[in-house]
Amino acid sequence: MTQGTAAAEALRRDVLGRIFAPGSARAMRMGMEVELIPVEPSTGRLVAPHEPEGGGTLPLLRGAARSRGWGEGVSYAGSPRFDLPDGSHVTYEPGGQIEISSAPAADVDALVASLEHSVGAVLEALDGGGLAVCTRGIDPLGREADARLVLDTPRYRTMDRHFGALGPWGRRMMRQTAALHVNLDPGPRPLERWRAATRAAPALVALFANSPRYEGRETGHRSFRAAQWRRLDPSRTGLGRAEEGPDGYLEFALTALEIVEGPEAPRPFRARVEAGCADEAAWRRHLSTLFPEVRPRGYLEVRCLDALPPHWYVVPATLLAGLLYDDDACREAAETLPPCDDDLLETAGREGLAAPAVRRTADAVVTLALDGARRLEGSCVSGWAREALEHFTSSLSAVGRDPGHTSDGAGPRGAL
């Protein structure tokens, strides 16, 4: 066995034994990462942590931290991080977007309550400084030419250089987009859960599309945020070869270009493996730069939703609980939803629910999720949460609308 072959086999064992390790059937925890775009209310201009003329959002968050007993540290990416008593965290994205990451919650109601507390504290702090937030998937008014990399950390600087060599899409993603991620336990059949979630990805993109405008104009995409992800580096985004199971994900990871410092051209990670220098630190760093629609990490990170106003946070949590935590719904989704491909994913972001194939998948996903949520009532889903999902679908998706058709309305100082 050659050195490269031995290294590849070690990576395969890591994928099988850690990334796709089965979990408990009883664990139905959920977490959520939500991003907010802080803006100056009168202009809609994105406000950075530190503004050149003084001020910015970081002093406001530090004031909230002092008054509420939050700890302050540094995130793994090198940016400021605030640790809340309940295990939630507040950090920054590279363009100055604020991210609130909940602690794992035992059910949908507990998750929403945690987010009401943490997001509410951030909104209150920003409002006290005369700022508002935009909860769209991409900054609808800011110009690409004005967007800055305000967190000049080694990780973000290297990623920005890598994406910038490929086109404008990665720079927009880093500086101007905002997303909502839902994190789920893997359960005893993580491959089935991963496949079901990935097959639902086009429906999720369309159901929660919320970024039709950019630079003050209609873009022709229901989710212009999704359009950036489709293009920024196709070697590391998309579907993660979910239909092929763990070996497919390993191949996806080996084929993805390695983001490296320095002037040399990026090469697939496989080149490092074949050279016998794929140590654990390099492998884990590389995995952290892969961005499939549903990323397996020992848990499932569903990444394909645009940012939403806080009053809708309950909806994707309930939908994904019903779809993936109910055994019957998950099994049926994995077996009967059509396999997703890049063309369908592109169509979902551009046309949304107006595309017949996307609409059929979305209708099937909603039906499965509602049935699953009803069966889960009394465990991780409440009647209130199920009713919120029903209201969302009846008022929006059932009539071909998505959150992008509505006003923003998340900031205390009005809608954008």
C-alpha cells in the first residue's frame, strides 16, 4: 500500500466513523444559526463592527454583553465572539453581518425561546444605537463596489483571495449575504436523513427564498444569495454527492480545490493526499471550507435557506423536524423525493415556486413535514409550532409566494 493510498483510507475511515457516525434515536435536538445585516435606517447602508468615523456595531454589542453578563472571546475564524449564559454565541461574518448561533435545544419551542432571547438582545442593542437590521438573504441596497472585508483575519483573507480569483460571487457571499442554518442530530440512520434533507434542498431554497433584489434592483432570482453559492466555487458547493453516500462525500472532498495561502494555484485536496502530506489538521481545515447544501459534520447542517425575519424562525425548524425526525416522513422523503441535481437547484434559486418541478417537490416536502410534525406533537414539536408552519404554507407557499414577496420588517426601526 502506497503512502497516498494509506492516507486516503484513513480519510475514508474518518468520513465513516466521525462525519457519518450514527446517533441516538432519542436525540432530537435542534440548533439554528441566523444572520442579520445591520444597517443605517435612513440609507440602508451596512454598518461595520468598527466604522471609519467611529462607532459601529461592536461597541453596541459590548454594551449588551456588559449589561447581560455575556463573556467575550475570539471565534475560530479570528473574529469577536460573545458567549451567552445559555450556550448561544454571537459572532461576525466577514462583511460585518452579525451571526447568532443557538445552543442545541431539546425541541422547537425551546429553540425559538432561546433565539427570542439572544436575537432580541442584539436587536435591542442595535436599536439603542440608532441602527436597524435587514433580514434578507443578500444586502438589497448595498453596492458590490462599496462592500468591504471588515474582518481581515487570516482565514477570511485567504478565502477572499481564493474566491476573488474565480469571480465576484464569493466576494459578494462573504461581504453581503445572510443565511439561516438549521442543525440536526444525525439519528440512527444518518445516511437516510442526509439523503432526505439533500433531496429536499431545492424545495427549501424556494420555500424560504428571500433575496430578490441587489444593488437596489430586481435580480431575476428569487434567491440571489443562492445564485452566489452556485457560482463562487462549484468544486466545494452543491449537493456533496449525497446520492452516493459516504464514498461520494469523500470524493467530493478530495475533488474540491484546497484553499491555500500564498501565490500558488489551488489544487484538489487529492493532490495533497497523493503527495503523502494530508495530515489531520489540513484535512479538518479543508472540510471546514466545504459548503454543500446539507453539510455532514457528525450532525447535519442544513445551509440552503435565506435569512428570515425572526417571527418566521419557528417555520424551518418545524418543517425540518417533521420531515427528518419523524421516521416515516424521513424514510418516504429519502425514497420518493426526486434526486436533486445542480440544474434543479439552480432553477429553485432563480424561479422559486414558479417552476413546476420545484413546486411539486416543495408541495411533497410540506405534506411530509406536516404529517411528521403531527406525529411528533408531544415530543419535539408543539401544536403551536405546527400551526405556525401551516400558517406560513397557507399564506405564502400554497399561493406561490415566498418571504421575498413580503416586507422585511425585522428591525425595530422599520422595514427595508
